Amino acid sequence: MAVEIRQAKLEDITTLSALALTIWNQYSSKIKKNLPVVETDWVARHTKELQEKLILVAYNQGSMVGYLKGTPPVKNEMVTIEYVGVDPQFQKRGIGTFLAKSYVERAMVHLQF
């Protein structure tokens, strides 16, 4: 499976929001609880976060299959991975790990370790 990781763009937001909701619903059903949807406007939320966070997206054959949200690298500050989500149909294939490694590599280059 060839997965491409890149920084999210504004045109990814609708797909990213739909994927986030799919992952949320899958998680909610796994723990057998009806978790409330915290945000009703996922598109607005992710559009705002695109300005504030480093969001990476994973694509497989033209379809978004995962994403990672973290703090943007700033010299002399700690970076934090806040969330990693992978489409339920693509879980257990290393995509989340690949996203995390890509994030760390980008942070290290930017922070010049």
C-alpha cells in the first residue's frame, strides 16, 4: 500500500471533517457508549485548526485514510501530537505510525536537532 503524507490544505477540510466524524462514531460504538458530538460544525473547527496546528493527512490511492493533528514546531518549545486518526477500514496497517514518524521528522528538521 502506497501512502502519501502531506500537510493538510484548505481543500482537504471537508474530507478531513467527514473522516474525523467517521472515526469518532466508530470509537463511540467500540466502547459501547453514545458519546456526544462535541462539535456540530466540524468543518469550521478544522478550518480554524488549520491556521493554528500542524495537520498532516495520509492519502492512499487518492483517498484520505488518516490524519494527525499536532502543535506546530517552534524553536525551543516542545512539540505535541494531539490526535491521530485512521479510517476504520485502514487501521492496523501502520498508517498512524507513519503519520507520527512524519510529524517527528518535520519537527526535527524545523527545530534543527
